[in-house]
Amino acid sequence: MDLELRHLKIIRAVADAGSLTRAATRLGLAQPALSTQLKRIERALGGALFVRGRDGVRATALGELVLDRARVLLPAVCELQEEATRFAARQGTAGHRIGGTHGPLLGGLVDRLARQDPGVPVTTHTSWSEREIAGSVADGRLDFALIGVCGESPPPEPGRLAWMEVARDPVYVMLAEDHPLARRAEIELTELAAEAWTDVPGDGCFGDCFAAACVRAGFTPACVYEADTASCVHLVQVGRAVGLCRATFPATPGVVTRPLAGTPLVWRHLLGWHPAGRAAARASHVLAQAREAHTEAMARAASREARERATTTGRAPAARIAAASEARVVATDRAAASEPST
């Protein structure tokens, strides 16, 4: 006879009850039937598991060995069954697979989806390459692409993916908090002509748009450090460079952000998906959550800038708050849009 889980349950029940009579009652068996099964189990294991006496039963040395293993195995098997059931249930639930470039909006979207749909799994993939992310959505490896483009530039994969605008923001400049221009409410791009710049890598249009804006302002950047986000921030903090950032740039010690006068550069946040993909039916919901995440990020940025400039003069906080308010209005208006761009 092969040992089965039900046999271990019988052994444990007899030991816990301390008598065959009580164990039979708990197991819903007649006592003779339980005694017969226990004898078969003992024969299979090669010896007696319990000593019977007037006061009930007690485990033998072999019985203690088997009980020690049973008390580990039975809960482990129960936990395995529960975990497998939960996993199978999750597999049957359509999750959100989202790809995005660096920036606070991806984290905000994940947070909102987790709050709105706590039972729906969310996975993310990040890359410096907007084209890579868009290609992954087009090929079905991701459900949504959360990326950005400069101004009216087209997004990648325009013929294969549907795109909707989440929001558009003026591009800001980030400077060291002790930079001579840091106390200004807004900064002319021409005033930064002599500065070294820092930027993150990428294959999107932003580099070309920045270069064109500088040419319109009458200069060409003499030095541009390409680095990861942390290194870019460090170069700004120590005063080695200035950099461009989104209006939703999070609070960072030693760094201030200011709008560029005349808004020479605009960043459009876009959400893309495959119109025939599995996520198409959920696109309107994810788009709405992305817009709310942007509104929340703008509100945090406005509050942060107000604190930054609490002891200085200027109108940047009011400008940011107005931009956040406008973003909420525009998001509401866009929610009524019926067809995504393809």
C-alpha cells in the first residue's frame, strides 16, 4: 500500500484526539473502520505507530517520527493548493502590461490602477526607447505604451497603434537651487546659452526639437552631457549643468524647476495600444486613470514649487497651479473624444 495524504491525516487525528473513539468521531468514521485503516497504515510503515492503553493511545518512537513529518507536510500541501488556486485565478484575469519611458507618470498610473482594480495584476517595462516600447505593444508583448513626444511630432508605429493624448505640458528647465536664475519666475532660453546641458538618452524626437529651439533662440549648446536620470540630476545639483524636464518633475533636494518664457517646447504625454489587441476594450479606463495620474502629479508639482518659492518673489507657483487647473479642464474635455488617432 502506498502512503497517501489521507493516511497522514488519520495519524494526525488519532494523535491529536488521544483516543481512537474521539478520532473516529472527528473523522466521521466508525471506530472499527478507523482501527482497520490504522492497522493497514502501520503495516505499510513497518511498525506500530501508537500504543493502546486504558487512557487512550500514545505515539511510539516511529509514530513520533511520522507525526513530525506529517505536521510539516500537511500544512505545506494545503498552502500549495491555496497558492495554486490563487495563481490560476490570476491567470484568468486580464492584467495590465504597461511600458513607459522615465518619468513620474508611469508610477502614478500604476498606483491608480492598483487602487481602482485591486484584483487586477499590473506589470511594467521601462526603456529609454519609445520605439522599443511601441514595437512591443504592436507585437502583443505589452498592452499599453505610455510615452511622450515633442509638440505635434507623430508617435512611433502610427499605422499599427491607436494613440490618445493624456496631457500636454510646457517643458521646464531644472537648475541648481543656488543658480543665479533660480529666483526668477520664468527664464528665457537665450539666458541659458552659455550653460552646459545634461539630458537622458533616447530615440525620440526631443533632442531634435531642443536643438531647433536653441537655434531659434540664437545659439547652439556648447556641451551636452548624456547620462542616466540620477547622473543628470547630480550634474544639476552641483551646478555643472542645467537640464530640461517635464512640468511634473518630482521634488528633488538641491534642484529647482522653472518654466521657459514663451513656452518654446511642449511635451505631449500619449497612451498607445493595439486596436485589435486584448487590451483595446480597457483602453478608455486606462486612459482615464493616466489623465488622473497626470492631474495628481501636476498638483504635487505646484505644491512643491510653492514651497520652494515661499521666501522669494515671483509668480511661478501661480503659473503652475493655473497649468494644473487647465490640465484638469482639458482632461475632462478630452474624455469626450470618441475616436483615437491611428
